[in-house]
Amino acid sequence: MLAKRKWALMSSALLLAVTMGCSNSGSSSAPQAQGNDPAPSQGGGDKAATEKKTITITYRDDGTGEKGTLYKWIKEVSASYPNKNVEIKPTPIQASEGDYFAKIALALKSKDTAPDIVTEDTFMLNSDASAGFLEPLDDRLKGWEDWSNGSFIEAMKKGVTASDGKVYGVPYNTDSRGLWYNKEIFKKAGLPEDWKPKSWDEVLAAARTIKEKAGSDVVPIWMNLGKATGEATSMQTYEMLLYGTGERLYDDASKKWIVKSQGINDALAFIETIAKEKLGPPLSKVLNGQAGNTATREYLPKGKLAISLDGSWITGNYLEGGASPWPEYKDVLGFAPMPTSKGQAPGTITLAGGWALSIPSNAKNKDEAWDFIKFALNKENTQKLVMSSGNITVRADVAKDPEYTQMPFNEIATEYLKNAEFRPAQDKYPEVSTQIQTMVESVATGTSAADAANKYAQDVTRIVGQEHAIEK
């Protein structure tokens, strides 16, 4: 998931956030998984049995408000939640991906502003856990059958395990990335509708052909290139390119950050080519925080974008009730694997991420929060979420469900995970990621790739320390 992620500002945003109480309906559209019965609030006397507690859930609202997938899912799950002594209240933060994480970090610091449950991008989980913001869940997980009986894909548990070996969240989705393309535009430009580029040169060749033949109102290729799109710029653009060269951000053998390499130069050269040849969208569109939504919800459905380097989840926008319903998407779009730079082994590359539900250390109602997490992320409720959002499931039982496997692009998006790479599980990664965004935007706006790379090397070395930096 998003992706994608960055962060600043004040706890008052939480207090002003849109809220929604749980339904009083006793009907249940989602049967409970065995062992997920939520326990009532514990305490002495009749007061504890009747007192209603409010469980707050904070997540990023990307501007869709009550039409958003997470909002609607929380509303549905809370309506069917059996423990009516608990009220579930969404407390969204409306922010760009870049600002959400800083606002969350601010909120998590205080008992006055920390929610009971927070959605954590798994790339931030290690950093937030190291800062003491999150509650370890290991003892609670021991008593949850779903966690130990193979219901969750084992590899996905790594994403919620911090460097101290403890688990700090329950994952609810994952994702892969590739090249979405409009088959109708490709056909008009004389390009293959079953497109599988073998190298970056073939990607650029297709973009140039589209620029020449599809008309000035069609953007040949869209990648996140700005600081405002935060982690989406770092992960979906730069790291998809860098990892496609065979290079990595962090050298596991030496335990050092790679600050200079041919891979860095090659990745920036690709971005520089897009910028110089004007193969991408206008800078006014790509350098703002809504760039990803503009590409996905406007340009692609309207036939104004030929190729988009983006994540597997974007189809959730096109479903009935999604942010941008588009019934024809399954016939018009193709999803090609992103090739390695020169087609070298393994031939394709994808970055995988995902999101989790975590309990802040400063949460007021930790027991009740945990009971709701177990219910919300059982098989039935997890399946509803991933199918409505377009994400890939982290549960093995959902992955086998025919309703899930028959969703367009689910199988191919899951197949791309076979060559998946992950961001470094290092405390300094969020700070390094910020420098990546600055570097990419500077190239997109005219700075030479060489100058941007030198500045990146200086800034990352300053952040991690000379002794933790390496040149290749």
C-alpha cells in the first residue's frame, strides 16, 4: 500500500476530524471467525458492564471523505460488531501522503491525542516502534488462533515485525507495482495491446511513440515525481527504478547506506529523460499532493493517460461505489510488469508494501482496541476490505477464495510478488526517503541528474553518519 508516506503538523487536526459513531443495528452482514468474539470491557460492578467505551480509529483520508473505502469499511464492520458496549469512531486525518505520517507522529506522542487504533504504513512501523509510539502485540497474538494457524501468509508478518523482533501491528493488505496502460491508446498508436516491455528503453520507446501519434491531449507516461506525493515518489518511482538496476538503497552486508552508485545515476537518468523529452504530465499536475489521484481517477478513465507507473490497488477506484467508477476498466487497462533496466535477471521488478492496524502506546482502551482488531481483520471482513480497495490480501484463506481470485488483475498482481523487493527495515529510512523525494523533484524540475545525485549523497551521509555510508 498507500502508498507510499510523509509527515508534519498539529494534534488539533485530530480533534477537528470527521467522526462517525457505530450503527445501533444489531444485524450482522459479516459472520465472525471462530475465536474472534470480542470481550466486553473488563472492570468491577454493573457500571463496567453497561458503560459504553469509544474506540477511535485514525487513518488517512485522501479527500474522499465518507466515500472513501476505509471509511465505508469501518462503518460496515462496526455496525456488525457484536459488542454493543463499544462505539467505533473513525477519526480520519485529511492530508497528503506526505503530511499524514508527521501528523500521526505528533498525535501518537500524547495520551490526549493518541487514537486507540492507528493505520500504519509498514515502512513506518519500525521507526514508530523504535520511537516508543506503538504497543508490541506479541502476547496478544499468542491467544489469537488466526495468527498461528496459517490464516495469514507467513511472509507478510515480516512487514509488521520491527528490528527488535517484536510485532507491532496486524497487516490488512499488501500490494505490487507495475505499468498500467490504456489498450485503446496503444492500439491507436500502433503498439501491442498485450504489452510486456523487456527493458527501460522499450518503455521509453512506447512513450515516445504515443507522444508522436496519440495527440497532445494524451500524457505518454505518468510517474510520481514530487515531494508532495511523499512515499509514492520514493517507492513507486525511484525505488522501482533503482531496484531495477540491481542496486539497493541499503547494503545488508556492510550495514551501510549506498550514497553513490551507477544504479543511482541510471535511475535519475531515466527520470531526466522523461522530463527533458516532456513525456510526462505538466509539472503543475505532478508536483502537488493530489497527483496520484489525478492520474488514477481523472486521466486514466478519461483516456488522457497512456502509461502509469503505479500500484495494484488503483482498480479499487473503478469499482461500483469507488472514488471514480469505471466499469470498462477491466477491458481497457492492461497491467504490464516493470522490466529491469536492461532486461537482466530476474527480468521484472516490483516493490511491495502494505498497511497494518496498530495500537498506540498512549491509547486509552488497548484491550477493547485489540478485540476490535481481531474482529475487523477476520477472514470475512478482511476479504471485504481488499476486494473493495483493489489491494492484495495478506491472508492465505482469502487468497484461495473464488470471489477474490476472480477479481480482475488480482492474480497477475499477486504473481508480480514473486520478484518483490522491500524497503529497508531501518530507523533512518523515513529520513532517507525524504531526501529521495527532494532528489527526484529536483531532476524533474531541471536540475541535472549528476548534481542531484551529489546533493543526495551529501544529505544522506549527514543523516546516517559517514561511518554508515558507502559508495559503490
